[in-house]
Amino acid sequence: MTSSSAFAAGLRGLSIQSTYDSRSADLGADFFVPLLGASISYDRMTPTFTSSSLRSVARGLSSLIRAEGRMRLLLETHLSTEDRLALASNPQDRDHRNDIFDRALERGFEKVEYLATQIELLHVEALAWMVDRDFLEIRVAITSPLDNPNSPETIPYRLGIMRDQAGDSVSFTGQMNEFAKGHGRLPERLILERSWMPTENSNHAFHRESFNTIWHHKEDSNFVVHEVSQSVKERLTRTIRSSFAWDTFEKLDDLSLTENPTPALRDYQSAAINDWRKAGHIGILSMATGSGKTFVAANAIAAVLKDRSAQVAVVLVPNQSIEAQWSRALVGVGLSPVSLSTFGSSWSKAFAAASSDTRLGLRDTLVVVSVMNRAGTEKFLREIRKNHVAGIKQMVVADEAHRFGSPKIRDALIDEYEFRLGLSATPTRYFDDEGTDFLYGYFNGPEPSFEFSIQQALDWVPDQNQNPILSPFRYSAVFCELEEDEIEEYLELTGKLFRRSKEVGDSARTDADRRKILTKRAAILKTARLKIPAFEEEVRKRLPLKNAIVFCESEEQMRDAVEVLMRMEVRPAPFTMSRSAIADAKFGGGSERDNLIQSFSKGGIDVLVTMSMLDEGIDIPEATVGFVLASSGNPKEFIQRTGRIIRWHKDKVEAEIVDFLVSPPLGAGRGSAGLLDYEKAIVRKEISRLEEYSRPASNALEVANSIAWLRSLVVDRLDWGSSE
């Protein structure tokens, strides 16, 4: 039936099923397009305000617009605790209330644009076009009473109502995961109620009344309804590009995820998931930075939820920037994650509400992304335990899993998670056997269920139409000396370390006092003052310098590095904890950190200077040169930092790691054979580290000369053979 004949025949003239399931039907072509083509009005209520939910809302709307129909959209928006407290202070002041609602709506639209895929942005743009031309009216429903700052904000369910020119109407409810049919997507199921069917009329009337009660803000609705202000409309319509036209709108109904498909898993990524399954869905994937751990885990989550092995998946990440990256990755495989940091101080209420919906059967599945520090709190664990008692199977993904060996964080990993997936390029904790044992115990060690090293990633040969994983890289070791006062302190701490090691014997590796001395001594090498002039010399060799990251140990070292770069007219930017990870309108809906990375990627910043903020998880493939001033013996730090630099990029021919090392002062042990042996052990360790770090480098043979030089230095300055 053509669109014009469908409109004339009305809804009764269509062959309408009582249920539609995405596993057996194309919901766009089989349901939304024909029914909206026969309608003059469309009411839609959705309790999620995301780019994917707006995409779902936009399905089939070209048919409605051709008939000059109108749409009413009822949304939820998130109010922070601060917003609710402000409302509670003066709930009767309408202007005050409207200002708060408008700000919340603008934050929502900024977040939508930030997380949206390109296809989703087209649908959001289409809705903005409808608002601009009065085809669409949007209102926001928020639970009352407003003077209760603890009141959750949510509208009850997803609901749609279509009405034709004859007055017949169809309502639909059900599970809408907001994605088109496609591989790896969770199924959608719609249940229909038709006004002209006697057995369905009662439920249909209830749906109409429910929508209208909230829309018109009747006294018994338990909701406060906010009409979108002109300023918010203008904010939304700014998303309409000058190139957007009616014919673009019409093409939206033909768009599917095949135009922007989820990339296929690579062979080693499929092997990682298979090995994890064989291990009973419990294990650690030890994969090189840049090899796609996040993508692998997102696909593993989607598979587990799709086959109903589990209903809840919890992803725990180090910080909010990585939380945003994870949310985008999960959206990319067809999931609708709840990112707890977007709820601010109300995160626990949002998590409790989503968990409760899952236990009540209002949600088929729940995917939560959270920073790991809150995941061990009682508020968080209470919901996990409630889900477990209700018989709901749950999965936990521990990103940067090595961190969970820390006593401060390990409380997050509880037995109520039946499915467990740890991700880390370096799962073994440095000088922490007890923490490592805990990790492997929780994830069914004693070794990772799958391993894929930097060398394997460099050697991996892509198939046609695939990109490499990593770029080849050069490794340069720059040796610096300590100044006199640094030497004195270093030797004093070496003596203390030697004596403490003798005192504690076999428990040396776990002794807290010894570890403090070791950390203090390592800091002397990391912050050696002569590293700065050496850094200046290395920068000068590479002028004009672009696409570089400097890894520092302290704020003072960061300031010194920034001063060096500015003197040479290189544009640096510090990247520290003080940079906000919270979405902000002045950064286009992203965070200050996102804005810095974007500026770096586009060439507005030449060099990022950081301490530990860029060690883990953040993708910056444009980075080409890494200066490691905070070089240490910890392989985790080196591998993580190297991973920031050697990720493949189409414009990157070869990356470079410049590692600033301090040759430790030798000779402190003269007169003490034991201390002399201790110094030799230190130097052997440095040599071993150099060999390990340089092995995957393209200039490994060249680095071998530096290692030979260090060995000769040992022979000259220590009587190497006297106490072998």
C-alpha cells in the first residue's frame, strides 16, 4: 500500500499485528513507517533522554510529515540534587522553576550531541527541524512534589499513540532498546492496543488517558510538566545545518546501521572472547594498549545480555573521561548504558531506580558504567546484592583490572557477580604479590585467560580493509646524572633499603616500611633536576615539535617542562586532575579534558604535559612523540605510557619514545661487600628493564649499544668481578 492510499484507508485499513518483535520484523519498515503514514497525530513518551532514544522517536516520521501531521513528545530530564534543592527553596515561583528546568534541558541536549553517533545526530537534527516548523511540541515531565529533593525524576514507561483522520488510534508499549534491527542488538518487542478492537479498547483508553493526564499537568498526575522555552528551542534548532532539507529528512527512514556498521571483531579479539567463554565467563584479558580491549569487552557484554545469560552488566572504570569513552563504545554495539557520573551527586538514586526497574521486569537488561571508586560503597553494593537475591545474573567488567588489587578498591569485586571480565595490559601488580594474588583469585587465575602483547600487536597483519593496531616506534634512552645533594640522599636511602631488606628477610617484597623507602628513592631518580636541561636538548632536536606528550612525576617537574616548551615557542597545555571531566556547555557539551584532547588532536595544542592522567585508557592516536621524564622500573607505567604514543593513526609513520633515565650513583658500597652486591643488583635491574622496554622497538639493535655502554660503566666504576 502506498503512503497516500495508506493515509486514505486509515489505521483500520492496515494489516496490524498485536505484537511486533525485532527478531522477526523490521520495526521501521513493518511498523513505524506504515502506521505513521496513516496518521495525523503521534504522541510519544520516553523515560530516557539520550541520542539513541531520540533516534528511536524519529523512526518513520517522514510519513507523518507528508500528511502534515503533528507530534507531541514527552521527555524526562535529569535534575541534579542542586537543582532539586534550589526548587525546594521556592517551589511556587514559576519563573525560578522554569529557569532550572531550562538549564537541565540544555544540559540534556548537550549530552545528547556529545554521545551521539553520526546517524543519531541526523535524527536529532530532524526532530529539531520539526520543532522549528511547529510539527513537534516537546514537554518535560518531572515527578512532584518539587519540594522533596530526594524525589526521583522519571516518567513511568515508553508509550506511543498514533491517531488517524477518522479518529481511530493505536497505542504501543514494550521494550524499545532504541536501535534498528542488526547483528548484536538486543531485541525489541512492541505490544499494540487498537481503539476499535473490543478486547483492546480498555487498555488503549488507559494509555490515552495516562499520556493526556501528564501532558496537560492535571492535579492527579503526580508530575510537574514544563513547556520548552523559546531559548531552549533556539538551542535545539542550532543543531540544524544549512544543508539540512526535506529530502534529507525523507532519507532517514531508509537509514540503517549498515551505513555505519559496528566493526567486525578481529581474529585475535574473537579469540579473546572465546577463551574467556571457555574459562567459564571468568578471566582477565591481558591485551596490549591499543588492541581494542574496550571493544572486545563491549561485544562480550552484548553477547551475554543477548543470550540472557545475564541481565545486568556493570563496567567499572578509573575516571569520568574513560567512563564517557566506554558509554560511546557500548552505544556502538547496540546497548543503552546508564552512565552514573552524568547524574552527579544523584548517581545512587539513578542506579537504585534502574536496578529496581530491572527487578520488577520493566527493564529486560541494564548496563551501568561507573567510576571504580564508588563501586565499593554500600549504596552501590546494596543494589547488586538486591539483584542477586532477586535471581538476576550479573556481570562485572573491571577496566584497568590491575587497580583492583589495591585494598582501597578491591571491595568492589564481590561474589554476587557471576560473570567476571578483567581488562589490563599489565595485570601483574608491581611489587605487590598479595594484590596480584587477589586479582587472579577473583578472576580464576593463576594467569590471564588470554594474552596479546605489544610485540604480538606490532606483528599482527591486518586483513584487507583493516588498519594496523600499533605504529612502529623508536626507543631512545637518554642518561642523566644526579646532582651532589641528590646523590647524597640516594645513597643514604640505598643504605636504609639494604639494612631493612636484611631485617625483614623473606618478607621484603611485602614490607610496608621497605616499600616507603623504595618509593622515596625512586622519586629521586624520577625528578632528577638534570633531566630538565636534557629534555630541553631533546626538544630542540625535534623542532618544530607537535603531537607530543610529556609524562612527569611532580607538579614542579611539569612547570619546568612547560617553561622549556614555551621558551621554544611550542604550545603546551597541562593535563591534570584539576581539569574537569564533567560535561559543560562552554566546551560544546564535552568536558574540559575532552576539549583539551580535541584541541591537541586538531593541532591547536602542540604538547600535552601530564603526570598520571594520561597513563591509562584515554585514546589519543594523534600523539607521535612521548617524553618520559618520570621513568621508573614499573613495567605497567612504561607499557601504559607507550600505549598512548604508539596507537596506529593514518598520518603516523613511526612513533618515538624518549626515556630519561638516571644512571644510579655507584661506589657507595665500598667497604661493604653486601651493599656492593646490592648496588650491582640495582644496575642489573636497570639493564634488564632497558632490554625489555626496547625489545619491540624498531631500533632495538641500536639501543643494545646503550645497554653495552651501561655494562661497561658498571665494569669501570664497580669491581664487578670481585664479589660475583
